[in-house]
Amino acid sequence: MNRDVSLSTEARPQGYERGSRRAWIAVIGGLIGAFMAILDIQITNASMKEIQGSLGATLEEGSWIATAYLVAEMIAIPLSGWLSQGLSVRRYLLWTTSAFIFASLLCSISWNLESMIAFRAMQGFFGGALIPLAFRLILEFLPDEKRAVGMALFGITATFAPSIGPTLGGWLTEQFSWHYLFYINVPPGLIVMAMLAYGLERKPVIWEKLKNVDLSGIVTMAIGMGCLEVVLEEGNRKDWFGSELIQYLSIIAVINIALFIYIQLKKSEPLVNLRLLGQRDFAISTVAYFLLGMALFGAIYMIPLYLSQIHDYSPLEIGEVIMWMGFPQLLVLPLVPKLVERFDGRYLAAFGFLMFSLSYYMNSHMTADYAGEQMIASQIVRALGQPFILVPIGIIATMHIKPHENASASTVLNVMRNLGGAFGIALVSTLTDNLSREHLAHIKETLPAVSPIANDYLMQTANVFTQAGSDPVTAAAQANALLGQTMTQQAYISAYNDVFFIISCLLLIAVVAVLSIRKRSD
């Protein structure tokens, strides 16, 4: 038998059958590993000020701590299929998990910004492999009738981890120090290694697979995806194409991604089988995955930004709001696999995207009094909708995929979700800045039309400052400054409303996309 045959079609020794106890232990171990990797994307966000202060970095320099992780993760995902096939899934997962733990410990002893960025890149690279391989273990180690349960568990890793990341990170930093953001990976990491070592079958290294390396594909993919991720992460901070760096990186990304696609389509054994995108239903599924990533990470980015900017929330207070995006779904997730058995998965996924769209729409009518408490209702709607997406979408996306195509399918879907997340964050940050400037200009233009009201406001505010001890000139300046702050705040609130509404509309595309996927013919 050819050693490169998919795990799902290989004859396994006793105890390694699909759905066996050892198979479940392997799947759960893989899911915990994926949970750790996804958690680490968000866990540093709430503590960035403390990390920057300790390392002597500015706010803009500190942004590279998160960007380095995401860039390395994006490069690692496409490599996971080839390396896991050559080294064996067991060996590759054990090696990459141990390296992830080691990189986490290195992050905790970082002595300056450069070392932290380097170690975070290592952490992202080794953690990036854990996500698609957890998805692949579900496809290959669970029987069809249990796949919905596996997808439900994968849904927890994809949505629960980022929703509790800021809360957990803020709490660890306040109670201990930011170093514990990285220490926390050690105990579960060791448990993951033990579970994978027990649950996965030992296999020899397939040297032919490793020697037959698609070097041109690896180089073009790494450069293209890495540059694209940097462009999306740093573009808004650097004024997009007003920055020479963004211009050059965009050109490099476009050229290398085009070359990568050309190379993959020409090769008989590509690094990633992009021919899968020629399958109508799989291509439509990638669109849904892209929009899912955009919606998930867009919300996790935008809500903390709104609460800190408009209402001056602390990281822990923000985490207490964000967690409502995670915990309610735990009540629904156990029910969804049963619903998948009874109802068409396409309709369930469409319902989930519709709920997601509704939650964004609920946040598109905010006022200055709209804070964390008012956001809880939309967070709960979002949390209740997410399981209806994450469980069936993984099944309907891969239902027309052959077993030997699982590795490439997992890679493509996870890359699209990550790209959607990066694009979503870039879209949110850019639209918020641009629309807030437009709204502020409009407010200033309409101010003369309501000048009597504005003059009354200035006089009353100046009187308050005068009574507080300011002289008349200072009080007038303070009143003008406060009016400017109020106008800026209102402009940003209007911008956030617009962005929430735009993403709500974009999610309706996902509803149409999943409904247009053809039903599986048994």
C-alpha cells in the first residue's frame, strides 16, 4: 500500500479505528492544541500597554507583537499538510506542540521588543499548524455520524477562545504579570502532547514525500502570504498606499501569490491542491469561511475599540462584555449535532449567518449612552448564532471532498478564515477612521445652522468651568475644547454605526452562499 494514502483509508492496527477511544483522545488533544493557538492570538491584546512599557516600545512598535504572530501563523498553515504527510501526523503534531511550548516560554523572558517579536513569530509559526490539523483529525478520525460532534467541538476553539482571550489576558496581567500570558500554555501543552502520543499511530517518516519538496511553492507562498498579512495588519496605521512600505509589500504580495497559484496549478503534487477551488461547492464554502472570519475577528476587534475609545473601559471591563460572545454558545453547541442529523446543514448555517448579521445590525443604532450593558443583548444573539454556522459549515464544505484531499481542504478553509479575519480588521479600522472624519466634517458644516443651540451650550459649559475656579478666558477655551471632544465622539459613534451596518449587510452574502451549495447526494 502507498504510504501517502490518507489516514481515513488506511488499515489501522487495533485501537486506531475511526471513532475508537484512542481516536477521540487524539481529536480532543488536537482541539485543545488549536484552542491554545487561537487563544494566543487575542490574549496579549488586553495587556499590550503593560508589555510595551516593560519592553520600552511605543504603541506603533508594539503592534508588531500581534502582527508577527499572525504573519507566521499564516505561513505555517499551508505547510502543515505537506509536513504532516511526510513526517506523519503524530510526529509533526508532537514536534510542533513542544516547539510552541518552548516559544511561549521564550516570549515570557523577552528582554526587548526585537526579541519579543522574534519569539512571537516562532510561537505563531508552530501554533499555526495546530489549527488546520485539529480540523483534519476530525475529518479523518471520526465516522460520518460523529463528525457533527467534532465540528461542534472545533467551533468552541474557533469562537470561544478569542472571546475569552482579552478577559483571561487582562485578569492574568492584573493578578500576576504579563509573563503569565505565556506561562499558561505549558500545562495544557504537556497534556496535549500526552494525548496525541497515546491517540495517534506511530508511522515511519516518508522521505520521498519530504524530498519531493515544492520549494518554489513554499518560497512564493511564504513571501506572498507574509507580505499580505503585514499589509492588512499595518496598512491603516501607515496610511495604506500613502506609505512606501505598504506599496512595496503590496506589489511583492501580488506577484508572489500569483506565482504561487500558477505553480500549484502546474504541479502534479502541489504543496496545496488549489484545484479544489475548481469544485463549485467547495469554492462557495471558502467564500462563507472568509466572511465568517471577517465577522468573528471584526467584532472582537471593533467592540473593544469602541468601548475603550468612547467609554474609556479598562481591559478587564472590556473582557466582561466580550465574554458574552462566548459563554452562551456553550448552551447551544451540544444541541446542534442533533439538529444537523434532522435538518439540512445549509439551512442551519444560513440561520446562523442571519443571526450573526442581526447582531451586527443591533449595534448599528448606538448613541453616546450605548455602553457595555447595552451591548450584551447583541453579544448573546451573536453567540447563539455562531454554533449554527460552525458545526454544519465544516460538514457542508467538505462533503464533496475525497479523503486524500482532506489535508488541502483543511489548509484552504483555515487560510480563508484567517484571511477573512485580517481583511475584516483592516476594513473595520479603515472605515472607522475615514467615516469618522466624514461625519466630523458634516457636523462642523451643520454647526452654523444650530449656532444658537451651540452658543447656549458653550455659555453654559463656560459658566460651569468659571464656577469651578477658571478665569473667563480659560473657561471659554475649556468649553470650546469640550465641544470639540463631543463632536469628535459623536462622529466616531456614527462611524461605528455605519461599519456595524456594512458588515451586517456583507453577512447576508454568506446566507446566500451557503444556501447555493448543492445538497449531498447519498
